[in-house]
Amino acid sequence: MFDARGYGATSISDIADEAGYTTGALYSNFANKEDLFLAVLEHQMADETAALRAELSAEPTVAGRLEVVGRWYASSAGRGQRRTRAVAEIALSSRRGDAAQTRLRHQRRALREAVADLLRQQEVELGIAFPLPIPTLTTAVLALLEGFALAAAFDDEGAVDPTPLVAALALMLRPTATPG
């Protein structure tokens, strides 16, 4: 529902009705709507990271792995741009130091660590070295993905072409050392 309607337009009552629960049942498990959204976001991030890690490991080349990222992006960009918008809504509406802001900061740190781990995995499995240090590259990759997700929010056609993203990633991730 957060994906379909947006964060602000989705109420706890709507969620409870859709799930077949009472609002009391939701409040017995989640402090508020932000808490529920952030729990869903944490779960989705863990699932998507694990699936992407496995799919990348199954592909033996840099080019193949970039295609995996392109397919992943094309299949999840709509969800990603809606999620990006919802996260932005919470980030902009929460106050510095409140529970939602603190949790978002922790999630952001976890996302950075997951992307850095995925990049390290590529270096190890492919026997390559990237042109930038992993922390710098992580920031650049996240900015690129988030920028493309935000841009997808303005696409009226609904189709997501991963080609520009894959081309930009290929330039950023061009190894400086290759196997053998």
C-alpha cells in the first residue's frame, strides 16, 4: 500500500483493513505508521540484497554482472522510485533526533554497508580492483541508483530502460586490474 499510494496517503486503518487485522493488532506490533513502514523497508532491503548477491555470484563476468544489475533495476525501479519517494517523505517530515530519523540513519548505514559488501564481493570473485576506494564508490553507486529511481518517478510511460544506468555503472566500476 505504501508503494501504491505513497507514504502520506496510506493510513494505519487502510493497512489493517487490507491485511484483515484491527488497528489495535497493528499497534500491538508497531508503535506507529513510521515504525511499520521502516520495518517493511528493513525486511525488503534484506531480501533484495540477499537475492542480488546470489544472482551476481552466479554470473562469471563483469559485463554479465552489470546486466544482472540492469535487470534488477528494470524489474524493481517502479517499486524503488516509490520507495525512494516514501523514504524522502519520512526523512523530510521527521525531526532531527526523533526515532524515525534515527532509524532511517541506521537503515542508510546498513544500506551503505550492503552496497560496499556487494562491491567487495565483485572484487574478490572476479579478481579485479575498482578505480576508486570502496567507500567512495559506494557513495557514487547509491547516488546514481537513487537519482535514477527519482527520475523514474517522472516517467509517464512506466517502462524503465536500464541502459543508461548500466552504462554509467560500467564507467564507474571499470576495473583497474583484471585477472591474469
